[in-house]
Amino acid sequence: MIIAAEQLKAFLLDSGLVLKSDIEDGENKAQKENKDLGTVLVEEGKLSKDDLIHLQGYILGMPFVNLIEEKIPKEILEIVPEPIAKSHNIVAYGKNGDVLEVAMLNPQDLEAIEFIKKKTNFKILARLTDLASMKYVLSQYQKGLAAEFKEIIGREASGFQPIKIEGEKEIPEEDLKKAAQDLPVVKIVDTLIRHAILQRASDIHIEPMENEVLARYRIDGILRDAMVLPKKISSSVVARIKVLSNLRLDERRLPQDGRFKIETPEEKVSFRVSILPTYYGEKVVLRLLVESAKGFTLESLGFSNDNIDKLHKAIRKPVGMVLATGPTGSGKTTTLYTVLDILNTPEVNISTIEDPIEYQIPRINQTQVKPDIGYTFANGLRSLLRQDPNVIMVGEIRDNETASLAVNASLTGHLVLSTLHTNSAAGAIPRLIDMKVEPFLIASTLEVIIAQRLVRKLCKNAKSYKPPKRQIDDLSKEINLEKVLETLRKERIIKPEQKIEDVEFFEPQPSGDCPDGYSDRVGIHEVLEVTQSVKNLIINRASAEEIERRAKSEGMLTMFEDGFVKAAKGITSLEEVLRVTKIE
């Protein structure tokens, strides 16, 4: 059954998912471009893909199935071949006698159902699912690669001729190019990259050692050994990555930086490449940036309701400065992108200066610094100010000049978002003063400071426990238990009469699908609102400790206290919060 445009329109109007004016605009565009109404509304951002899928299923009377965290038996999954599953977004997830249960994204793809019916001789029971479920199940086709990874590397490396390196003797560029294009080397590098994407790694490290090459992945913030490669393939693997990144093949004595991009059926992934000469050869680090990663909300990033209110209050102002602080890899940029997404309306002109551009956002003017040609954060910010922006994001305040320009931009009628490398929210203020920004200017412009870390989330099978009194006593020296209890009661995690001893926490339970007991990450935050009393402290050049004490007295939860609340909710463990906050 095909859904008629008028039928879809009627259900859209009844559902209230899309404005009538947007539907009418979508109809006109669909007619001009010979597309269906649903596709146009999704492309225009007026309707999410998942909402369209749900609506189509409702119209066709097709039940919905959620397959997130569902481990499909291999013999059932492989009934639908991987190429068909990926090209048609249809997977087998259950079997009962001669009835095969399949989940799909497009309820109107009758050809795929008919093909599977003929190929398998099963009766097909079709169900609807969403993008997240489909992606989760499709990844299970690739899970077998993890077990086969060593065999693949070993097999490809065995029939391969290494580059001969004699001391510091130059290698002809032709030899390097030939090695980089050698089929076994291409397969080895492709396998390393594909496996990293599958495992949701944020970085790939390829590290030469005396007799071998170590490949490691950073997954959920933790570096893990992935593979030990033969030493003889080291130079060819590096050469292959240099070819992909358009770097100099014959330069082995100086560091090089580059980038490249690949596109899988599910997503686009950009790679930032850093190559560094070491004693045993060139070390390569690839940072993975999923360009299609979007749809974040402050709630999904882990911000509490109180902190969200503080942030919304700050970003609703037309001028001022919002800073995100924390170490590299703590999610600062993702937080700022999420704020930009909230601010991204037709009435607002948003410009950014970044290094690098991590996510591409429609309707936002994004530019990347190029220090080698003199295009720095400071120079870029000067140019942005002549572009009539309402909101400016500066990727990072690194020097005195950028700090001064950013503060002055917020004084002259702009909302400025940026990041700083400090360990706490209060620590950002002395850091700006160190950068020669006058305290009265900081007090005049700064609205809110976010400090954050990322903690790993517990898998669903986590085990509950009540910590011993000794551990609670130790924790009470670092956190305000009364304030934490008040937050837990406010969020209805505990009952009003319960005490801290009654709070249950959780510990990881490793399993086949969750080897460490953790999967994915979420932020823990402290959000320092720059109130009048905090402004007075800034003007008087108070220390970070004094500013933090004042903020805490006015209700700020520290990162550790926020992590404690998340541990009580079962989102993470106390051990994980202690690991990232380094509380002794």
C-alpha cells in the first residue's frame, strides 16, 4: 500500500507535528522537484525522520518495534544478506516456524519484502523501527570483524614486501607511493579504520616500537590495545595514511598534520591526522569526527534542569560571554554546538571561527583557522566582527589578543561563546586575568561559565549496592551531602524521609555485549552563574577558591556533586566520577 500525499497531509495536520504553512510550502516544493511530501519536510528540517517513520507506520497499521540493545542471533540476522539489509534498511530479528519477523525504516518498500519472501521461502511479518534501532542492528553484521581482526591483519601482512630503511637514508618517493598503494597495506589501513568506526572510537593511535607496531583505540575516553602489527609494515601503513591525508611522503623528520574524509552508508567521518617522528619511526594519531552527529540537546548531554535554566537565562541575552572549560576531549565543543543549535533561528546571524570545524551546522557561517598562512583566531575574530553577527563562537581562547578581542566583542553588542582550558569553572576568571583582560571588563561581560568532564555510562545490567559508612564519611569531606540530598529529593530519586545511607549506587557488570560494564559517555557539569556578588569578587581580583565558595553558597553544584547525583540515578558509578574528577 502506498500512502497518498493527501492522506499524509491530513495525518500531519491532525498530529500537529508540522505547521500548516510549512506543509503548504513542502507541497509546492514536492511538486516542483517531483518528490514526496514526507521526504521534502525531512530535508527542510520541519519533520524528523523518526517522526515520519512513526506516522507512516500508524497510517499503514504497522506496529513499531524497538531493537536498541537487542542482540539478534547470528543465524536469524544473516537470513537477510548484509548488502540487502544496508541498501534497503531492513533486518531480520525474529523467527517463529516459517514466519520471519523483519524490521524496516520504509514501510512502503514492498519490493524488499517481496525479494526476502522469494529468497527465504518464509512468510514475512513486517514491523516498523527507527533509525537508532536500525543502526544498532546493522552494526551486528560487522561485530564478527572483531574476532576476525587478528586473522585479517596476519593474512594480509604475510604476503607483503616491506620498505627497506637503512638509517636516515632517504627513500625515493616512487617507492613510498608504490608501498602506499599496495593492496595488502590498503586492506590493513581500511580494516583499522572500519573497526574504529564500528567500535565508536574517538582516536586511533599507531605507535612504532622496537620490534612491532601497536595500534590502539580510544573508546569512551579510555585507550585500549586493538592490535599488534608486524614491524615490517610500519612505514607502508604510515605512507598509506599520508597519501589519504595529502601529506609529504618523503618527509620523515618533521611533524605533519592533515585530514581526510570517508563516507559509509550510515555516516560521514572526518579524520584529523597528526604524524610525529619518534625514536622507532613515525607515530600516527587519527582523530575521528562524525560529521553527521547532531540532534544533541542539553538534557542528552547530561545537564540538570537547574543548570539548563542558568544556561537558557544567559543565552537569551543579546550580549555577553558564555565560556565552556575543561581538558581536551571533555565535550566542550559539543556543548557549544548544542547551544548554537538552540540559538540557530532565522532572525539570528551566527558565525564561528574554529580549529577544526567538527560538526557542520546548516545556516551557521563556519570558518577554520589556518595559522600557516596567518589566519589565526585573533585575525579571524576581527574579520567576523565586520560580518554583522549576532552570535560568535570562538573555538578556543588561546592567547591575550584573542581574549581581549572576545571580551570587547561581547561589549559591543554580541553574544560570544568560547572555550578555555581550566580545571574548574571558577578557574576561568584568573586565567582571563592572566591573559591581561581587565577584571572590570570580565565582570561586565561574563554571564556563565561551564566546567565539564565526560564519564562512562553504565550498561543496563549494572548491580546495585549501598556504600559503607566509611566511604560516605570520606565523600562528605569533598561534597556538601545536604545539598546533594536536596537535589536528589527535588528530582524524586529518593523519598523526602530517606537519608544518604539509604541511597543505592551501582557498579559495572561486564558482559559479552558490554565488556567493561560501560557503554557511551555523558557529561558531569558545574555551571557558575556570574551573579552580582561574583562580579564584585572578580573586580576585587579574588582567587578561584573564593569565587567557587561564593558560587557554591549560592547553589552551584560542583562537577563531583553533579556526578554523585548521576551515580545515584544509576547513570554512572562513583568510581567513574572519582576517576575523571581526581578527588583524593
